[in-house]
Amino acid sequence: MPSALPDHGKSKQELLALALAEAYASAVQDTIILYTIEFDHPSFSQPARVARWSAAQPEPEVFRCKLEDEAPHDAGQVVEFIGLPFEVTMPDKTADNVGEFQFKVQGVGFELDADLEAAVFSGKPITAIFRVYIKGEELDGPAEVWPAIDIKSPVIDATTGDMTATGSIFDLGNRTFGYKYTPGKYPAAVR
């Protein structure tokens, strides 16, 4: 099969490196990436939505972003995300990794404290959706979506209100298998 790259006496790797260097040099520099997280649980009255933004302002900025058509809540609608500083560590790309995210949202804990306590005592998992938007194009929808993240061990620092949590997307070892056997559905399984 003939090569798609013209041969100028350089190897394919050298030509690819030149093409990448040219692409990086001509890339738009003023693009701002807006990271968002939507936390949800059946005990919440509505999902908690935050966007990663600076804490330099006295009032948090509100971002209006369109959700994807497959979103579990407000599908295809424009919703508000509160701008707060947060850190996210993306999952490692290894065969052994369960797709684990690390989240730290600054100053949100005091507002979510009662909701998180109710969620913990309910026994049902807290879920999250991580979305990436291009600033200025939020009404076009997300550029990237990481749905169905299971949140584990949310902890709120009592002095700062910072919430830290771990979330996984491929936690197959903790997924339920088969059916849930209840006395109402399977009376023969009950003594």
C-alpha cells in the first residue's frame, strides 16, 4: 500500500514529528477548557453541578451549559453549573486500572454536607458525570463526557469545607451480577 505521506528523504516517524510540530505551532492558543462535574444520588433534590473556575471572585460565577441528549437528568437542556475551584486527576491508561478519578472540590462541602450524609445512610451509590466543554461554546454541548462514575468515600474537611472523593468507571468487581433476590419476588428463597 503506498504511503499517504510524500517521501522527502525522511522516515515516516520524522515526517509525523514534523506534522505534529506544525499542528502544535498553529493551534489556537486562546481556547479555554471548562471541566464540569455533576454529582447525583436518589436522595438529592437535584444533581449538584460544579464547573472548574477560579476562586478569585467574591461571588461564584454561574455557567450555563447544554447537556448531552443521553444525560440522565435534563437531557439536551441548558443547565447551570456553579464555578468553584476543583482538582481532578484523570484515570491512568493501564490494563490494571479500574478507571479511577480523584476529585477535590474546594469550599462546596458545607452546602452538600446534609445531602452527602443522607446519601451515605441510604446505602445507594453516589454517581457523577465528568464533562468537558469549550469555553464560549457551552451551548453547543460537551466536547467529552465520562458518564456513570461511581463515587466512593466522599470526605468533607470540617475546617475548609473541601470535599475529596474517588470515583471509578470500570469497577466491575463491585458491580452486581444477576438478579436481586427479594422475598416479594422469590418467596421460596425465604424461610
